Amino acid sequence: MVGDARAFLDPIYSSGLFLALGSAEAAAQCIHEALEEDDVSAVRLGKFESALGDGVDTIHHLIKAFYDPTFSFGKFARRFPEQKTALVDCLIGDVIKDMSGFRQALGKMIPSPPSLQRL
């Protein structure tokens, strides 16, 4: 599954469309590679799932922070100026990539919620 069928998080954020398109692009790449290699196994077709799950967890963490009264984007940006670009990427849903530095910084301000991959 891709897009909102795979992970709908919060209607306030604009991340949904970018995440939907990014997950579709990742899935399409896996499908293309699977067809080229004549291996349409679930493992091969779902190769993008781990990166997508990490990205969804990153957005989920930011959403939890947003609703925490002790958190503010301004405080975060001042404390972690090197993460400003990653913050914008997360807000728009460009998270199917390594966002570990951003998650670590965010975790210093707001505890990480449980991973949605395990739910």
C-alpha cells in the first residue's frame, strides 16, 4: 500500500501528498526492479517498506511534538539550527530518506512515540 492507504497521520499537516507521491515512486521503483529481475516476491516488492516506515515514524514524532504544549518549532530551530532543512522536509513529507539526525534532535525535546511499524 502507498499514500493514505498505507499511513494517514494528521489532517493539519501538508505531508500527506508528498508522502503519497514519494511512497508511490518508491513502490514503482521496487516493482520495476522486481520485473527486471523476474522476482515478484513479497520481499522484493516490499523493499521500500522499511524506509517508508521510518519516514512515517518521523512525521508521527513531529505531529506528537506539535500537540505537546512544551514544544515549539521556534525553540526547536534555535536549539538545532542544523536541522532547519530537515524540519521543512518533514513538514512537507519528504521523509523517505535518512532522517535519523532530525529524529535524534527531536527526541531531545519530545520523547519518541511508539513506532507505527509495530502497531
